[in-house]
Amino acid sequence: MRQVVLDTETTGIGEGHRIIEIGCVEVIERKLTGRHYHVYINPQRPIDEEAAEVHGITNEWLEEQGAPVFAQIADDFRNFISGAELVIHNAAFDVGMMDAEFSRLNLSPTRDFCGVLDTLLLARDMHPGARNSLDALCKRYGIDNSHRELHGALLDSEILADVYLIMTGGQTDLALADESDSEDGEVELDLGDVQVDASNLKVIRASADEATAHEAFLDLIDKKSEGALWRKPLA
């Protein structure tokens, strides 16, 4: 299965606003392939001051970079995402912005040639009542996003890829698809020289909030399977 984790930055929120950055990373069979699509775009309108404070992009900077207008990159962008399932956090916003750009060029909307998976809706289902922003999910799943001082489409899509793979599979395979694996697809690790002194290991117990979140996750497993095995009494 081919998926494309996608994020955009825009001139602002609301009707008439435009996309100024697109970042995508490709995932095939739950492996990051190393392929990505990234472009800055001249929006042909002013960037709201509030939006610039979030992503740090200004009209002057885009002009200095010689950023193309959306019409110039539309075909390349659509070719990259065509046929993939798009993984987007708060997909309604990004897809709405993409479709507005496509409509200006008389092109078909996103869902005509892509599937869409919204990780915000997925997170709300898995963690009801909890904060489910990208930053909150990074904290919940132990993903380091300390280098994320400003929002950026490519950086955010890379972070979201890690979050999504952990959310849906328990762990993320960060090996690139073309790296040498064993014949059965599993990475071979030589741990023969690793020695651990268990007497010096620090025991960190789950907090009350973490225990509650864990129980909520087990409830989700119960709903979507035959039940969590570690909740069943031993024979």
C-alpha cells in the first residue's frame, strides 16, 4: 500500500487564502522510502501576520526564492500523490485548501484520485477527551520534536509519519525501503556485545494519566478485536 503523509502551510485561514508550502513523504508497506515532495509557492496575495508568526514564511522571502505559482507545480504535485492514500492531520483543512487551488485551475478534487486518512480523527477515536495536536501526540508517543520551533510542511509531514506509524502499529520502522534487510524482511541486529547491569536500572512507573491512557487503549483493542490478551486471566 502506498501512502503519502502530507502537510501544507497557508497564507491564513478562511475563504480566499492560498497554499504557500507543501511537504510530503512517501510510505510504502509501512516503510519510509526516502522519497519526498517539497515546494514553496507564491500565493499571489498577502500572507496574514498571524500565519507568518506560525510558519515564519513571508511574501518577501518567497519572492527572493523565486517561488513558482501553484499553476506551475500543480501537475508535478498531483503526479506525486496520485493513487496514494493521503495521511493528513486535520485533513478537512488541507484537502479544502488543495481543492480550492485545483478548482481555480479547473482540475478534479483530491478525493477523485486519492484516498484520505485523517490522523486527527483517528487520534480522537483512540484518545477521547485528550489533546490530540501534533505536539501532544509527539509527547504521548515519545517522539522528539524539539527541533520544531516553527511549523513547516516538510518537517511536520516527517513528524506526522512517525506519529502515524506508531499510532497504528505500536512501533515505527524507520529503515528505508531500499536498505538491506534479511530475506524474510526483518532487520538483523547483532546484540552479542551488549551487556546490561540490571542492578543499576532505574524503575519508572506509569503516572495516573499514563495508566488511564493505557486502559483507554486496551478498551479500543477490545472493541476492534477479540480482546486484549493481557487482560485475560491466566489458565
